[in-house]
Amino acid sequence: MKKWNEVYQMVKNGDLDASLLKTGCENLKAARERAAYVMEGFKESFGATEDTMVALCSAPGRTEICGNHTDHQHGRVLAAAVNLDFLACVALNGTSVVHFQSEGWPMTSVDLADLEVKEEEKETTASLIRGVLAKLHKAGYPVAGFDMYVTSTVLPGSGLSSSAACEVLIGTTGNHLFCQDKFDAVEIAKIGQAAENEYFGKPCGLMDQTASSVGDAVAIDFKDPANPIVRSINADLTGLGLALCIIDCGADHAALTNEYASIPEEMSKVAAHFGKKVLREVQEEDLLADLAQVRKEAGDRAVLRALHFYADDRRAAEEADALDRKDKEAFLNLVKESGRSSWELLQNITPAAAITHQDMAVALAVAEKALNGKGACRVHGGGFAGTIQAFVPVEDVCEFKKTMETMLSEGCCHVLSIRPAGGLIL
């Protein structure tokens, strides 16, 4: 950590440009201005002086490329960090209270004197802060209060996993402030997942946190979730002539916890028929051989969701290999297959019983029209609402964006890039 004024001058003078480039910024001048803005916001919010010791930290959102709802069954995924992030300025405050000021939102305060789960905090930022720091404390590190001013381009409900980015931000910050940076990126991801499961109250796998924490594109195998195998992938989309677009379908997925929870619950119900906890421990052939009985015990939707798991688990590995060998046709075909499987088998496009509003289904139909047989599109992330993902030929991206925004809503289509770094202290 350095004095506020020293860091501010480093930002202004371009001395932090190398770190800012790791965030995937495409305009260094704008990135410097944003970092300076965050520091100014911190100073104003907390009455800091030019001698206050501070640090700048960043954690990215993520895009799931393949492996839709495979991670919580210890399957394989392909994901990447994106160039939208949480950017924060932080300083220790000498108390036991964390003050988290997210731009445009009320201050969140968490007293670390009590690190137990709070039912009244479920699904709030406070629960993530308490949860992550509780896990660091449990690992044997003394945690303390700090002041943090945050600005974010990863909007809640955007499908870019704002909760995971927040967890990685707090984890990366806590690791730096209290743990001498001893935790690696995967360990920070595990801490974030535990906080989300136990404190936030949302069942989730480890994909979102790993992609955000590690950075770049990664193929992750969760067969042993305590020690996931993480492989960096050369996802040169520009070299393949493709642009990554994330389209907001116009419905908020922030209040759909029960819909999301039903997927791991039903998949695990199928696994339980075979005396296992997750589908990765069950052979697909065994499921097919005993299909009639499993349908009776778990229900047809659970069986279909299990079949999706096996297919998308394979596809995640195949897509990673296709990107590594720069096989554009194979990659796009696999994206299309994954999208169809999510719609037909996983059934996470429309919430149960939703008839009047089927925003994600409409967005996918419109994207198919706009692509006109080129590129590929699919549900993005958890599903039911939020966003869809499209890989668009670079020469068509402007027209694609225009069509999507004309048919859905202005500003709904975001053209993103893959960020080279995960959570980092600048």
C-alpha cells in the first residue's frame, strides 16, 4: 500500500498503465480517468487525506462459454474473464467494521466482531463481505475493518456474475491486506464460493469465481472440486474473426434463486438414485440402463437435466480444444449444440409457468434472426432471465448490435473482450 497522493500521481502519470492493461481496457486514457475517479470518490466518501495508505484493486465479471450448469455437478466448463469489472480504492480504518461504498448505493457496513451467518443478510452484499472475511479468519488470518469505495461496470442481474466478481474483489483485497498474498487465485475462488453458498444463501458451483479470480480463458475440470484442474486456453476470438456479444434480454434474474436452486437439486436427485451426490460420479450408461426407474423417482425434468449435464460436460472439453486449435467451425457448432441443449433439456430459458413474459426466449429468437445462419448464440450463465451470449462475425457486429437494440431495447447489446488478468491489486 502507498500514500493516496502517491498512488493518485502514479495513475495520472501513467505509471500504473501496465496494470490497467491487464484489466482489458481498450482506452488507457479512459482507464486512468476511471481509476482517478475511484480514488477521488474514496477520498470524498471517507474523508481520507493525501497521506492515507491505500490500494487499488479490481475483479472482473465472467462469461461462461460452455458447460451450462455443469460445475455444481463436478463437471467441466469453459469460461473467461471479461473487460467489465469492480474497481475499488481501499484503506484500513483501525476498527472492526468494513465500510463498503458502492457508487450510487447506500453504504454497507459489516462489523467483523461477529462472523456468524446472518439470516437477515441473505442475498445482500453484506453477506458476501462477512462470508469472505470469515473464511480468511477461519484460515488463521487476523481480519480487520477497512473502507472501500467501489465503482462497477458489472451490473447486478447482468449474467456476468456480479456476485462472484464482488467475492473475488473482497477476497483479493483481504488476501493482500491480511494474508500477505498467500492465497492463489483458485483458493480465493473457493473462499468466494463458500461465502455465496453459506452466507449469501445461493447454491452455486465454482465456475464463476474461478473465471473471475484466474482471468483470461480457462478450461476447468471440477471432478475433484477441492483441487480443480485449471487450464489456460488460447481464446483468440479476434483471430477467428469473431466478436463476443452479451445481450440483456430485459428481465432481472436477481430474484430467481429458487429456479436456479432447482437445477442442482434435481440433478443431485438423479445422482442419489445411484448412491452418489453428483452426476460426475454416475456413468451416463447407468442412467440410460435404469431410465424408467429414475423417471419414477426423480421426475422427467430431472432426467432431462441430467442428460444435458453429460452432453455439455463433453462439449466444454471439446470447445476448449477447438479454440486451442483455432477451429472456428467446430467451435461455433458446439456453441449452437450447447444452446439447444440448455433450451430443450436443461430448461433454463423461461421460469416455470411463465407464459406472458418469456424475455430470454424472445432474445434468443431475435439473435438467431440477426445472425442469419452465421455465428452462434446461447443462454448465458444461470438462465431464466439476465443475458444471452452471441459469437458474431466481426464484419457483422455493428449490424447485429443495431438489430438487437432495435428489436429489444437500446443499449442491450454489449460487445466485450476477454480480460487477461483475474482479481488483482494494481
